[in-house]
Amino acid sequence: MQVAVVGCGGIGNARAQAVMEVKGLELAIVADIEEERARALAERMGCDWTTSWEEVVKREDVGAVIVSTSNDFHAPISIAALESGKHVLCEKPLARNPEEAQKMVETAEKVGKVLKTGFNHRHVDWVIKARELVDKGEIGKVFFIRGRTGHGGREGYDKTWFTDFKRSGGGTLLDNGVHALDLARWFMGDFVEATGFVSTLWWQIEPCEDNAFAVFRTEDGRLFGLHCSWTQWKGYLYLEIYGEEGYLHIDFDKQRLVFGKREGYRAGKEEVFDFSTIPQPTWRREIEEWWAAIQEGRKPLADGRDGLEAVRMAYAIYEASKSGRAVRLR
């Protein structure tokens, strides 16, 4: 199948390279509004290039499109590609807001094409292993998840599209936080209520937030708590998953998983799964999963609806922060 990549920044480059590594896929064309970036990537990949995403979605030889642009282009490009009969993998967050994400999901369902959300964090070995242990019942029913995720930005970060609300749709919670929101829902299931606060403390980027504290509750009262930040000077992502019989510590910083069993009312034996010396081809794995879903006519891991739910979770916290009240998700 011929594939197109729209958006030739860092993520687009990684996605394009991954397409080249997947059997059965061929990179046909890349697109970017900056001609130099599109041309440079095309020359490395040996494919066509353009500055027009409209040209990409109209090409009859292209069967699938990867969208790795700024968030404001996610919905229009994805919807146009789906309506042109193409499968879509759209980078996280799926859209700037729930309304845009909902329309993307509805369009995919209407035309019968595969819409996948770019949640590559599901494809690192320590998360894969954690999911395997949960599925086997090794820690019993999950009681709660506690997490944090963040970074400190970079020089000039306040001048990028990430911090421009009209283009991004939100700050740290919708950006890096959306990975943690997705993972928590993957391990616990749907949440029914959310509460929390967002603040802008360091970067002059309002209405985007640079810090967010969020709590989510399932129908049966299990909890997920998360802190997201763009003022976290050390570390990136850490999740603790506790169940009836044990716990899992998912550590993206050290690239490892700690698995512990409960003995009485205390922690017992721990096992450490260290993946720090093993390459993590998450971009390739994710595209392989997307391609397999297309071939098999099934939903992919982290489909469009998963992307929609993560955006809904973020926006529930935005609403709760403004109103001072908990927000129902369903």
C-alpha cells in the first residue's frame, strides 16, 4: 500500500522512516507547508514531495495517510483523507477538542476506514510487559493508578505552536499528558467523573496551562491521579499501578518495569524488567499494528475512539478547573 506523510517535523521524519521499514508499505509522498522540510525528507526517503496536503489526499495511488502536523490541522486533513477513501494514522492528541475528535471518529465509522491515534507509548517494551502481567491477573484487579509526566520545555517554547491555544487546543495536559491519560484508561477502563485544576505558573502562555493536577474515577470507585507539567525539570513519565495482589511501576525515565507482589499488607518480592539497553522501535511497531488492522479489517490498538476519550478526559479537567466542580464523563 502506498502511504503519505503530512507534516515533516521530527515526528513526521520518524513516521516516514518507520513506513520504509514495514513490509507491504511504500512511502509515496511527503508534505509540509515549509518547502525545505518537505524536499529534504523526500530526498532522504526517495519519494515525491509537496507543500499541499490537499494534493496528498486527492492522490488515487495513496491508500493511507499519516498526519503529523500541528494540532489545528489534525481534523481537517484526517477528515478529508478519510472521505477520500484513505486510512488514517493521526498523531496525538487526536484533535484540539472533543468536538473535532468526535467528527473524525464519526467520519471513519461512516466511510469504513481505519482511524488510528498515534499513541506510540503503548508500544514500548515496559508497557507491553505491564499489560501482559495485568492481563494474566498477576496483580489482580487494578485499584488505583498514580502518575506524573512532564518536561521543562526549551528556549523559545512559548513562541511555538504548542503554546498557541488556537493551534494546540490546550497545554501540557493535552500535549504530553494525553499519553498518560490513554495508558491509564487502557489499564483501568473508562472513567465516569473527573476533577482537577490547571495553572499557568512559569511560561507566559495563557490560556494554555503549564501544570495540571487531575483525578479520575471509574463507575466502581477506582481512582487515577495525574500531574502533568511543562515546568518539570527532571524526568518524563512514571506510572504506578496498584492492584489487589501486587503493583507495577512503569518507568519511562529508566526504561524499566518493576513488578511487585503483595505479601500480607506489605510489598514482597520484586522483579525488575530492565529494557534500557534494548532499542525501542515504537514508531515501526505502531505502523505495523495499523497496517495489520487495515489488512485484517479490525480496530487497531489505540483507535480513533481511544484518541477521542483521551481528549475528552483532558477537557473534563479544563471544565472542572474553571467551574470548581467535578465533571461527568458519561
